[in-house]
Amino acid sequence: MAVRRQVLRDSGVNVVLAFLLAMALCFNGRPSAAREGGARLSPVRVEKVVQREVRPYVRLIGTSRVFRKSRVAFEVEGRVVAFEARRGEPVDRGEILARIDNTAIALQLEQARAELREAEANFENAALELQRNRLLYEKKSVSSREYDDARFRAGALEHRIAALKARIGTIKNDLSRCRVRAPFAGFVVQEHTEVGQWAKKGGAVAEIDDIDPILVLVPVPDRYVGFVKPGREIELRFAGIEGKGGRKGLVRSVVPEGNEEARTFPVEIEVPNPDGALLAGLSCEVRLPVGDLERRILVPKDAVVPGGDTYHVYVIQDGKAQRVTVEKGLAYEGRLAVKGDLAPGDRVVIEGNERLRPGEGVRILEGGAAQR
């Protein structure tokens, strides 16, 4: 029994010693930070401060609209034998949406062609008879009345041939209109018929929306409308389009009649939408340039750290992070315009700055490798 108690005491001592050794390693052998001269160095990534010419802008809210909409209609009456358009599906320009039974029209075409062949044969005989009568009339062998009858008969047949050709052209046109085609590329948003339905001339087939380009309508306050000109490039950011929200468009028009209560003017912006990611009805942020080009100090967005009511960045000087208070301005392509004690070429911390303290030593990471 005494030996057993001794073994248990020895095991407990070993457990305590192992725990104390692990704690010592945790506090004194931390692998996440390098040390130089006894001081801990925080790993950071940096980018350089730049100075560029940028244009001030205001943020406005716009809404996307379809570029154009068409309510496609039947041009002839008849029974619908095919309906290819389905709501939500894309269609190309000229693609068949629906077909009308063309049996009756095709029979009319065959009849008109047969009548044309008969009229052409009769005209050929009439032309020969007229030629004979002309020769006989010159020899005074037939009366002028007989000659005039032959001439009028040939002329009447010639007019009938022209009328039949025009009729055939009309029937062919009706035959082609039995196929209802999309007037432009877009998406079917409404269906208005179905197979077996009797279609009336002018009756709706489907509604098609064109969203490439897509149109953005934004109300611009009267104090800024003077900066908007047709053809001017505008930056936009659409809500709900992950990774693809940033777009550029061109001002299409400025509607000259404004809202008297809001003191705004509608501005239309065309935005290319070849991938169809932008849908009608989306809200978007419109960045409207409202001034001349200005030279500004720009830093990466990730370099700016909030601190209460102020903002600051960390500048690397002599291997240490120095905090510089800045006044945050507008954003430009991933960078922020700032005011503060910064100069072009200064290196500011963009990764690891959330845990830095003024004067703390750092080691700069580039491409995953540390530099002392």
C-alpha cells in the first residue's frame, strides 16, 4: 500500500512539472512573432502612398431600367400552332416566338400563281394577235376597230399580270407574317398566347425587355446638374452584384423638366451589360463628378484605421510603425484620398495594422517572405 501511494505522488509531480514546462514554452517561445535584440517584431504588409490627379464627386442613388421594351403582336389572324417564347428565357433578334397556321394562305398563294400562269399564256397569245393585226392594219386589211380591240385586249392582260404579281407579293408577305419574330435580343417577361388559341390581328404575343445596355435613371439635384453632359463617363456600383457591382456608363440624356418639389432633374445613363448580370429594378450608387481635377494624396483603403472620432494610418520609419492621424476623403479605385502628414512614397501598413502600437518594431512581409 505504501509503495502504491508513492507511485501516485510521483505521477502527480510529473504532471505538474509537464504543465509548468508547457506554460513556459507558451510565454517565452511564441512562434508567431520574430524577435530582434529582445524586442518583438510584428509581421505587416505595406504599400506606398501615391499622389494623383482625381476629380471630386458626389454619391447619388439611381435605379436600373430596361433599355427598351416591346409588346410583340400578331400581324395576321389565325390559329396558333407553335409558341416558343417562355417567360424568363433569352431570345435573339429575329428568333421565332410563335407561328400561325398558314394552310389557307399557302392555298391562296398557289391559286394566285396558277392565275398568273394563265394570264401570262393569254397575254402571249394576245401579243401575237396584236402583232398580226398591226401588220394587217398597215395593209388596210382589217378595220381600226379590230386593231384597237386586239391592242386593248393585250393591254388588259398586261395589267392583270401586274395585279396578280402584286397580289402574290401580298400573299407572300402574309405568309411570312405567320411567323412572329423577336424585334431585338432580350428576355421574355410576359406571355400572352398559347398553342391552339385563335390569334387576332394586333393581338399580343409576348413582351420582350432589352437590358443590354441597361438604363439607369438617377435624380440629380439642381446644384449639380450643370456638371452632367451627354457622353460623359460615370462610375456606378450596383447593389446585390457580388464581385461585379462596379461598372462604368455614359450619360445618355438630361431630361429638361425637373421635379419642382425635390429640385432634381432625371438623368439617364447607359451601362453596358453583355453578361446580363444587371437586372431592371436594381438600386445603384452613382458617382457624379462635380469639379475640376485636383492633386490628392491616396492611400489603400486597408491602410486607414478608425480610432474613435478620428482615423489614422501607420507609416514605417526606421523599421518601426509610426501613427499618423488623417482626415478621410473620397474613394478612388481601391484607394482613399486623405489629408495628413504623408508624402508620396511613404510606406503605410495595409495588413497587421489593427494590432500595432506607435513605435512598435515590424518586419515587412512581401510575397509571403519576411524582410528585416
